[in-house]
Amino acid sequence: EAAVTQSPRNKVAVTGGKVTLSCNQTNNHNNMYWYRQDTGHGLRLIHYSYGAGSTEKGDIPDGYKASRPSQENFSLILELATPSQTSVYFCASGELGPLYEQYFGPGTRLTVL
Amino acid sequence: GDSVTQTEGPVTVSESESLIINCTYSATSIAYPNLFWYVRYPGEGLQLLLKVITAGQKGSSRGFEATYNKETTSFHLQKASVQESDSAVYYCALGEMATGGNNKLTFGQGTVLSVIP
């Protein structure tokens, strides 16, 4: 069974502070993704990775950095958090191929005050 | 760019009634888009409900079904008789094999479904 976990599940941060969201997958998938979900919007891709050491910009990368130190771990970093980054963040892993599927973590609810 | 639009929620349905959640897409940069429905139950991550990669084909899972209609650019989700356990958020998504193979997905805004017992 595919397994993607995220930590923390809930986070309250202050404006200007640094926030790190962590994601771990035991699927041995090469690709990993970070999305955010806001009311009225679908999931929007922030960063993704093809494998350890790789990070790529998604559709809305501004204000975010990503780190992929290993096959299993993919972090999303907010160096200077702002209230506009209050959202629910989802991590996913997946493989290449025409029948690909992305496996999602349970989400992290981030509130920036 | 590519986009997905689905039924505005929340949708409230009584148990055993039928359900349809509309999904239409615009795939301006993809010649052969793949279409997906994902579902998110309370407290859990999104999980794949069904997928169809060929126009004209129907996908089905857990009593849900959706037909990939290229002419109307639609992929509506239907179920003949819903159960309380179907209460969740449903997301329609469009997929492509993007340059570099990142398998990018474009999601609709999600539709909250509440099934009343």
C-alpha cells in the first residue's frame, strides 16, 4: 500500500518566520510534488522533484523553496512566511508512465498570523 | 493554459439518490489529455477514484463512473445510488506527460459532497 506522510499536520507560524513542511514516502517513487489547496481553487503545484537532489518550479513557486535530500524525503520551505501563504499543503509521490497515479499525503494546515 | 471546472459545491444529496458532479476541461496544450477523478475523505489525503486515458471510454470504481467525452470536453462523475460513506471532496483532474516527464496534473476546485442518511 502506497504511503505518504506529512509533518506537521497543523502549524501556526508568525509573519516573517521560517517554516519547513516535511514529506516522506515509502513507495520508492522517483517523482514527488508539493501542492497547495485554497478555497475555490483546485490544488496548485508549487514545486516538484524527479529524484534525490532535484527540485523544479511548479506553477506557483514564488515565496517557496524545496529540498529533496533523498528518494524518500521532500521538504517545502517558506523562508519568510506571509499571511497569504495560509493554506492546506499536500505532498504527493508518483511514477512516470501513461497510467501514472499520484499518491497523496493527508495534508498540512498552515496558518500564518 | 489548461483548466478544469467542476460543479460548485457544496452538494447535498439524500442517501440512495443519484448523483452527478459535472466536470469540463480545456486542454489547450495537450493533444491527448488523461482524465482523473480523485476523492478526499475527511482527515485523509486525496486518493485516485478512477481514470480514463482514451476518449470515448468509461471508467468506473466503487459504483462511480465517468465517461471521457472529447466532443463536449467533459468528464462528469455519476453514481446511481449514493451512500453516507460517499461524503467527501471530489476533484476532477487533467493530466499530461509534460516535458521532462513530471506527469503534471491540473485540478478542478473540488466539490464537497454531503450525503444525508
